[in-house]
Amino acid sequence: MSLQDRRTRLAYGRTSDLAEVVGATTAWLGGDGLERTRARAPFVRFRPWALDHEREPFVGVELTWRIKLDRVHMPPYDRHPRAHALLAAAYAQPVLRRLMPVNSHFDLWFSTRIERPWTANVGYVIAVDHDGPYSVGKGGDVVARTGTAEEAVALVVAALPEGIGPAS
């Protein structure tokens, strides 16, 4: 099961006990919040950021970053550690943390727009090859291959225009 608030997945869990699912759903829809719902249904899992979001909701770029970084802990995304390493390395860079992270098929790029379409892409795109290097490029042309996510992110940061961001 998945517990959502305003289309944001905050918690998930699996159980074969239908009564537990009903109990968790009743608690959640009754306004019990994450901790009380988990107390009633121990199979429910969530990450610490979800509690922070429940107390004071994240918005825009910060919420997007939190959701993307958290996916590595939830099925089916938990099978892609290199893609998560790339997101974590990018989030560690303050200039990138101010931009909207956009990804598809494990490629990661950044936008100065919060809303779709992300036509205001800036900098390079980083592609994750699950068995090899990270590729950094633009417009289909690879400009570099790196052995680590941190090296790929450093190339993106170095190529950004000065004073870029925040996304709006």
C-alpha cells in the first residue's frame, strides 16, 4: 500500500493481512499521521523527511529533491543505486539544489522552471550507465565520461552560468 498526501508518496508497506491494510487505511484517512498510522500498522514504512514534511510541508524544488532522493528506499526504485548516487551527489551541491532536478530513464538534468515543461534546461545532462561510467553531455553529444557521480556533477557545476537559480 502507499500513503499519499497531495499526490506525494510519504509511506508505503506490504502485508498479506487485509485487516492490517484496512487498519492502516482507516488510521491514515482518519488523520492519524505517519507515526500513529505505523503504530497501528507496523508494516508501514517511511523515511525521516516524510515526518518533517508532515509537520511543515516542503514545496517546489525542495519537495521534488526529497521525493527523488527517497525513491531509492522504495520499490521498485530500490534496485538502482548508481542513479541514487548521482542524485545524492547533485543534491550535495548548493547551486544544483536550487534548480529543479529532472530525470528520465536515469538521465539527470536541471531546469530553472519548477513547472512542466522544463524548457529552461541549464547545463549538461548526466546519463547513468549501470555497468560503467557516467556520461556527461548536451544535445546528444558526450563531452566526458567519469568514473564517479561526484566527478560528473562537478563537470555540470563548472559549466553552469554564474548566478544561476533559483528555479521559479
